Amino acid sequence: MGTYNIAVIKGDGIGPDIVEQAEKVIAKIGEKFGHIFNMTEALAGGAAIDAVGEALPKNTIDVCKNSDAVLLGAVGGPKWDGLAGNKRPESALLGIRKQLGLYANLRPAIMHKALSNSSPIKQEIIGDNLDILVVRELTGGIYFGEKGYREGPYGEEAYDVERYSPMEIERIVRIAFDAAMKRNKKLTSVDKANVLESSRLWRKTVIEIAKEYPEVELDHMYVDNAAMQLVRNPKHFDVIVTSNMFGDILSDEASQITGSIGMLPSASLGEGAFGMYEPIHGSAPDIAGMNIANPLATILSISMMFKYSFGLEAEAKTVEDAVTKVLDKGIRTVDIAEEGQASIGTKEMGEAVCAEI
Ligand code: IPM
Ligand code: MG
């Protein structure tokens, strides 16, 4: 029996729809295992811009810092698209990651057997137990490099700098090797070392760190090839480690291979147990409030929270198993329903998972 403090940031678009279902699951686990989960809501993204005039109020950072973990829905939407880069809802997400030192983003792309028909990849290529872990660097690279406008050869130009220091590469690569050691001991480092200096440093650093992990089979892939291999031979991959932007792109691709982006959770970690947990999908403003969004990515993110921030393995497994049971029963939101298969709403899916706990 423990007490855990969770900062809850619902955010924009479908954020509130899906987070409310995850909160139900947290409450249900609390009941079943006798834990107390204190949830404190905080504002970020467009919702914060509308309420208090800035995307990431200081109070939100304080609430996060005073919590054991953060649960986040999604941020952004067309309403705020006209704002300058550093005022946009997305800047709140980047700000939280950076200010809380959450440099390691774990994005497991697991195919649930019951959903194998939802994959756009042929069954014989994908198999029935695809399980890839994308380890994405989250507080460096082009997302956080110098950016702006300047005078260039063709007049004014915009620029964003991709930059990495050895320390930033080393720490994320160690996380990936450690993860590989607990899995199938295969690591693919993805870079663009044939063109980018920062990627050459990346590759050199990976090769150095690899000496500490002689049991792990390591390979290197250029990002263009990795994008292709993910659809050509996804079974090649166990753990992928890559930079912030390549990880952003490849994790969306990996998610779709497993059936639906609505299924993929993530954990963002730094030093220590504190972490932020969110679905990898966005705020889908076109379906916000319609009770059709798939809450399973957020619910599975809770499972990651239990495991990584609270060390509650049995509770984590209970959530995962509940999701599997729901899927095995053929219960579907519209994004994962096959043609002719009935679908239920966001709330009903949240309740269906709770019923299995
Ligand atoms: C993600 C998202 C974010 C990112 C956006 C919303 C800033 O795409 O978490 O993958 O690019 O990191
Ligand atoms: Mg993304």
C-alpha cells in the first residue's frame, strides 16, 4: 500500500477525453491494490493559453516537480497554429520535457495479437508478436538547437541547428543498451552519419558505449533505410535508439505498423524515478469531445507509470492484461475496428478496461 502523487495535464483536443478514462483506471487500481493516488490537475498547451495567457505557466512546472509522475493527454490544435513558435501549445510540452530533464523517451510498439488484422503490413511480414522499443532522445538535437531567422545567400532564411554533445548521446545510448539487455539483446542505432556531423559523433559514441555491452548485438542504420526496413522487415528490430527528430518520425511509423497510433504509450524519463507518461499520438482536434477517441494508448501509459516511476510491477501488468482481455473480447474503438465490426466510445472503452481489473 502506497501513496503516489500524480500531476494530470489533460491538454487540448481529445486530451481530456482520453485522460479521464486513464484516471478511471488509476482509481480502479487504487481500489484493488489499496494504494492512494492523489491527482492534481495543471494546465498546459492551448488550454493554458486560453485560461492564463501562456502555454506553460510556472505553476504547472511546480505541480509537476511536486509530483511523483505526470500524466499528459495531448497539446495543440488549429486554434493556436498562428502563434509564434515559442508561444505555441507544443512549446509547453517541449518546456516540460526540458525543464524536468526528461531526456529518455521510451516508445514501445507492440502488436496485440487481436489487432493483427489492423496492421497495414502483410501478415507474413509482420508475424504475430511484433515488439519494438523505440528509445528516442528527448531534450536535445534540432528540437532544442539554436533557431531563428538570418540573412542568407537568397535573402532572409530560417534555420534550426541539430546539435549533440557526447554526454547527451552517452546517457540515452546507455538506457537503450540497458533496455536491450532485458529484452532480446539487439540494438539498432539510427543516424544519418553519411551526411551529418552530429550523426557521426552519435555513431562514434554508440560504438564506444557498446564495449560495455558485449552481449548486445549492435547494428547501425541510416534513417532513410530504417524507415524502409520498418515496413520491409519489421522483425529485424528489437530496440531502436535514435535522436529526437528521427525518433519522433520513426515512432509514428512503428506505431502504425502495429495497427493504430491510438494504441501506443510512452514514458519520458530522466535521472531517478520521476517521469512523464503520455500517448504518442496528438490532440486530434477534429474528433475532440465526440467520445470516439481511443483511450488505450493513455491507459497503457499508466501501466508504464506504475512500472517505471512507482515500481508497481503487478499493477502495471494488471492494466496491460486488462487491455489485452478487452481486445481479445473484440471490444473496439472505431480506429481499431475491422470492417463490419461494431465499435464503442471512449468512455465505454475506459469502463471496459476497468471491468477487467
Ligand atoms: C510527439 C509529438 C511532439 C514531438 C509534438 C507535439 C511537439 O509529435 O511527442 O511525438 O514532436 O515531440
Ligand atoms: Mg510525434
